Amino acid sequence: MKDIRRTLLAAFRIEYQEHLEYIRNALVKIEEGGPAWDQAELDEVFRRAHSLKGAARAVDLRPIESVAHRLETLFGRLRTGSVKLDGAAIVVIHQAINAVEDWVAGLTDTAVPAEPTEVLAALDAYLATLAPPTEPASSPASDRARGWDRSRPAPTPFDMAVPAPIAKAPPPPPPPEDLAPQRLSGIEDTVRISTGDLDRLLRSAGQLLTEGHGHEAVSRRMRVMETQIADLDRQWKVLRKAFPVDAGHRGAEQLDAFSQLLRSLAKEARSTRIQQTRGGWTLRQLASSLQKDVTTARMVPAEAIFGGFRKMLRDLARDEGKEVDFRITGLDVRADRMVLQTLKDPVMHMLRNSVFHGVEARDERKLKGKDPVGRVILKFAVSGNRLELTIDDDGRGINHQRILQVAAENGFISPEEAETASHHDIVRHIFRPGFSTAGQVTDLAGRGMGMSVVYQAVAKLNGSMDIPHKQGPGASFRLLVPLSIVTHRLMLVSIKDRIFALPTEGIARLCRFRVDQIKTVEGRPMVAIDGRQVFLVPLAELLGLPDPSVATHGGVMPVIVLRSGDARVAVAVDSFLSIRDGLIQDLGFPLPEGSKVAGGTLMEDGSVVVVISPFHLVESCRSPDRSHALSTVERAPAKRIPTILVVDDSFTTRTLEKSILVAHGYTVHVAVDGLEALTILRAQQIDLVVADVQMPRLDGFGLLKEVKKDRILGKTPVILVTSLESREDRERGLGLGASAYVVKRKFDQKELLETIEQLL
């Protein structure tokens, strides 16, 4: 128990500093003459105080919780505009921040600092000067009502719920001195490292891996360059033979020097390419290993973050006068510490809701025929490469009518929409900031910020949240987030010549639809997927691009089916590009509230691709007051110049055939034999091959055989142009899969061009 509390306190020491630092910096901006806080800033400082209070309660630091609650009350009145941030308020907020820091700094395993009575009194006095509060502020009397008497010393956070010590057996005799080193050598030393350092190490590993992939592209270009240099050297040798120069000629020495330079350049290119390829491979392996090691270091059991929630729930239930049987399963599930830490506050908010809104009081449960003791379950599980959290209770359940009433009172839904709203249309309102169905504001509920925090945290992790329609009593919530935020599988798509990425965790499937398959239902485009109608929305429109039209290819459009819980939405894009592993990083500037952008990922060429959150896209599409038009534009097929590979060991023949093909608008590459041709075919996109048969190393028949047995190259047409004119050779060539067989003695330029045109 003590070890768990120490772990929780260590996490709290990191978290509370972040909250206080944000509030302090916001105050400093005001004091330095900066602009007054806007609504977004007010919401953020309010959330910071709210999260600080919840974190303090989780670790049972009641004095900090009490201070944070008063700060939360003050910021809440600032948000509503009932009070202004004046000099007196700034002073008392600074006093509270300093008191919290001093109190936590003085907390040790054996000693608890004195209660911060002065700052509590200062906060109470300031709040008393304001308009009558709309919520009960914590006081000595209310603290005693919760079972905490300020006149008594505050309990040490490490001596609660700890069983009485068990008599220890006599220690075993110490080992011989000569055996001690051997026993200690198998014990691994451990060091503490902050999550911030791990994050920076992780980003460095991701950048190294991206750089390694970039080296792979460089290796391919260097291989092509090496081939071109070798071909230039061979052509130069043919020219020297065709146009010999006497040794005594004044240009002979320069020609020999040029020949030597070409050979040296070819050798150096090969050596450099091999060295660069090995270096790039080593870099990728080391970066991948480093990334795996960092991932392993960040993985911790859920117990490390959520182990202290049992006592927190018991305290919450006691404060509310309720009896709750709280159970946690799957605490041994391991996940990224940052993922678990991000989910801590959201899960705490939902558990509070289960106690405050869900589980009824003992007498009420008896009248309903329920067990007098309520039940709340928190379950951790692994589903593929995702962490699944389920929070279930047997309380009142979700009051759809009350949600609709509050939504209508706030203008979020019209009476007509309320009559036809589905379960998912209704429950989505509880994610709105400030939305609450509580009759009054207390220190546990009523502010309407809890589920908003949940929504933002899940979206930040590129996860999804589902509130299924529960048949039995109570309510159930399910969160699905990645097990690790180290790397993501990303789907790259093209929209208006721009590249965007979507995490594959939020993609249900990829498909293509003809324009005539799209139906319109109540003004919204829809497509049929697995027997159900799904909304179809242009991704360009969701992202706010100027032109929301979708490019089609032959009347067909690529579509990505996104998922969030049980919801499905189809988004139309211009084209699919590829799937790759990538690290999602911050873009370096704050994103607006509700932004659909999750971050950015670095490409091999150094460019940054924006990553879109599937969760936010689905939620945006499900809005009932949003109507999506769909316009399509048929994209003209891109005019691509066909590329032909000419393979012949004769320089003259290569030159002749290349000249003919270039003159007729083709792009032409050349190779001296079959082995070189295979290298080029595997490195570049070749549309057709014109090859001789009699060549060194690998002849035309061998080249044809290798091409046709290759799964990727097998569809490339091959024309054999050879001096072998026997029927057996012709049948052999056609039998191996040649598209045409042309005899050089009967070579007809027109016939070759017509054959190529037919094949392409």
C-alpha cells in the first residue's frame, strides 16, 4: 500500500506543478500589462484548478483539495462574468499557489505540514466579499461533515488503510563476504527519469527512424546513378574502339585520362553506394531498437496510475452518504505511462459521475428493489493494439429527458429535433463544456466540465468513446485508445494536391464507390456499407478547404469509412496514397478548441504532413444540424509519358533503337545485358522492355523468364528484337511470355512502333 501511495504521490508532484505553472504564467501576463483573459483562457485556468482538486483527492491530500476547490469557485465566477479579475483577486490567487507549493514541498513519508489555514481563510474572506455564491464553499463545518476535523492533525498519506505490522522473523545470517558480489551482480540498478525526458528521447528516436527511411531513398537514387556511370563508361569504350587515336596523337593522353577518370568515378560510386546503404540500414536498425526500448520503458501497469482509486471512490461514496462496491479489474494491463496519465483525470470524472449522478442512496435503491449497495466497475483490457476502458454502474442510468431538457434550455437542440433524436444524438450533448444536469453545484458535480475533459483527452490520444444504450439498470461508458503513443499506423491520402494522414485505429475499411451508388436521404449523401446506410462527407469540406468537391476517376471515388465506437461515417478523398508508421508530434502552436487536427508527422523528405483525428471527424459528421452537399469533378487522366527499357549489348543497336523511340515521344532507359536490366526494372517504373536475346551474363530468354516469374514485374510487356530467326527460337521466346518477336534482319521501324503502341 505504501509503495502504491508513493507512486501516486510521485505522479501528483509532476502533475500539480504543471497546473500551478499554467495559472501562474497566466497571472504574470496580466500583471505585465497583457490583455485580459478571454473565454478560452478562463476555461483553461478553471480546468486546471478542477484537475488539481481531483488529483489531490486521488492521493488523499485534503488540504490541497480544499484550496483547489476555492480556486475553482473563484475561477468559476470569473467565467460567468459575475466578478472581474482585479488586484485583490490576483494577490489571493498567488497566495493560494504558493501555499500549495509550500505544503507539497514539506510533505514527507513521516511528516505532514500544518494545515494552510491562513490561505484558506484569505480565500474564504475574498469569496465572502463577492456576490452570494451559487455553490457551497468548503468550510470547517462541511469538512467535519465529510469526516475531516481540522482540529485534529491531518493523517499521513502513507498510514491510511495500512494493516497492523506483522511480527518479523529473525533475519537470516548474512552471506559470506566472498559471495556478496556474486549475489549483487545479478541485480539491475534503476534510476528515475521524468516522462518529459522520455518524450524527448522518443521524438529523437522517431526522427532517427524517419532519417533512416530517407537514406533508403538516397540509396535507390545512388544505385541509378551508379548504373548510369557504368553505362557511360561502356559507351565510352565502344567509342574509343570505333574511333581509335594513335598513341602519339596530342589528344591521346587526355582521352586516356578521361577513361581513367570514368573508371575511378564508377568505382567510387559503387563503393559510396554500398557504404551509404550499409550506413542507412544500420541507422534504421538502431533507431528501431531505440524506439522499442523507449516504448518498453514507458509501459507501466495500470496499477501504477489507478491503484489509489479504490479509496477515492470509498471516500466519495461516504461523503455522499451512499454505499458503493467498487471493483477494478485488469490492473495488470500494461500501457504507455503517458496514455494512462492522460486518462487519469477523465476516468476520475466519470467515476465521480457514477457516484453522484448514477448510484442512488440506500433507501431509494431499496424502493426500486435493488441491492442497497451500489456497484461501480472499472475494467481495463487490451483489444488488439488498443487499450479498452469500461466504466459500468447499476445506478439510475442516463436520463434522456433531462438531457434533452437542459439542451433545449441552452438552445442546443430544437423541439422538432428532440422528438426524433436517437440515443447517440442525445448523449453527445453531455460532452459540451459547461453542460450539466445536476440541480446544484457541489465540490463533486454540477459544473459541467467533467465529460468535456473526457472528450478532449480521448480525442488528444486519437481514440474513441462510446456510450452504449444499456438494457439493464445503470450506465456504461467505453473508451478505446492506443496502447502506446510512440508510433501510429497512418493512412496517407490526397485532397486537392495536399497530403493528409489519418491514424488507422480510427479506420474501419477502405472502399470505392461509383457516383450512381450514392443516395440522398433528407438532403444528406449516404452510401450502403454492410447493409447499413452511412453518411458520406467530403473530407475537404470537413477540413474547411476552399473547394469541397471530390475528384472522381472514371466516375469512381475513393472512400474511407471511419469509426468511433459503434458509429460509422464515410469520408470521400481524391486518392489513397500509402500506409506508413509515423510519430504524431505537436505542430508547435496551440490548436483551437475542437480542432480536427491531431498533430503532424515528418516525412522522409523533411516535409510535415498534418494528421487528422478520426474521432473529431466522426463527431463532426454526426451533428444533426449539419447538412453536407456533395459535388464531384471528373479528374482528367494524368498524361504520363511511357518509359521503355532498351536492352542490348551492342552500342550501335541501343543508340538506334533509343533514337527512334525518343523521337516518337517515349522516355527511354538503356541496359547492356539482362542483369543490368533487372536492376533497372526493380528500381524504376518501366512500361515496356525491348530486349536482344544474345547478351553476356544474362541473355534475353533468361531476362524474360525472370521478369515473368516476378509477381510485380510479370505484367510488363517484353518485345524480343534479335538476329535469331529460327522457328524454335521464336517459339521459345513466345512460349516464355514475350509479347512480340522481331527479327533484326527484317527490322521495320514502323512495325516496332505499331507493336509498342498496341501494347501500351
